[in-house]
Amino acid sequence: MKHLRSQGGCPLTVLEKDLIERAGGTPYSGSFLDHYIFGILLPDGTQAFVYATDLVVIFATYAFVVLRLRRRAVRGAGEGAVSVSAEVTQRAVRLREELVAATVAAVVTVAPTAHHG
């Protein structure tokens, strides 16, 4: 498992490459998306569109979740709804910031390698 900790990137891709290597194969280079999706299922040059679409879906999902949590907190808390709603909003904002940071880091890491394929 030392090999798993030494690589960056998605943990599932790292695990897949490790298992391929343990089985005697040669792991592919690049990311999962580069290997299986771009250039095979999708034409080369679509990486930016796919990553932008991913960000839109993530933001839309978070907006939906925040609105549902706020609505549920207001209905269920009565007079204490304001404090519960503020707490839910703060948690959602922190979660969104972490996800955005992770997504941007993934896009910045993978996007430059897509042009070298």
C-alpha cells in the first residue's frame, strides 16, 4: 500500500493502477478520464467543457441542498428557525468552499495534461 500513498490524484484511480500493477500489468499514464473518456467516448478538446459542466452541476446541487435544508429548518424549528437556518447556511457554505477548492484543484491538475495526449 506504500504505492497508493505516494501517488496524487483520485484515490480510486490510484487504487485501480495499483491493482493493475499487482496483477502484472502496466498501469496507464494520466487520469481515469484521460484514459477512458477523452479521445475514446468524447472527442479530444472537450475537457474544458466537461469540467465546466461538472462545476455547474456541483453548484446547482449545492444550491438545491441549501434551499431544502433552509426550508426544512424554517418549517421544523418555529421561533428558533433563524438560528438553525444560519447554522445550516454556514455549514453549507463551508462544504461548498471545500468542494469548489477540490474541484478547481482537480481541473488545474488534469487540464494541462489533457493537451499533451
